[in-house]
Amino acid sequence: MPQYDYKCESCKRKFTVKLSIIEHEEQDRKHKIKCPKCTSTEVRHLIESVFVTTSKKS
């Protein structure tokens, strides 16, 4: 399941949310993602590096 990084604009805390792609799109669009520390919905999606693993050997 994908992990999405956010930063709360109220308390400045960074946090990670695990959601399916569909759930993430829906919750992000409706501003339902909340900071776990202060419960503010004023959060910003952070673009971080991507880590991908496969079962194939290179």
C-alpha cells in the first residue's frame, strides 16, 4: 500500500499516511486528511523520493 508524506501547516509536524491510491485521491480532494498531533486539516502533501521493489533480480 502506498505511503504519502504530509506536513501540517498548523503545528509543522511531518507525518505519513498509508492509503490506497483511490482512498488518497478522495481524502486529499475533500481535505479529510488530518494531522495526528493537532487534528488540523491544513496539511500539505510532500513530494519525497520513491522507493520501488520488485521480485525480479537485475
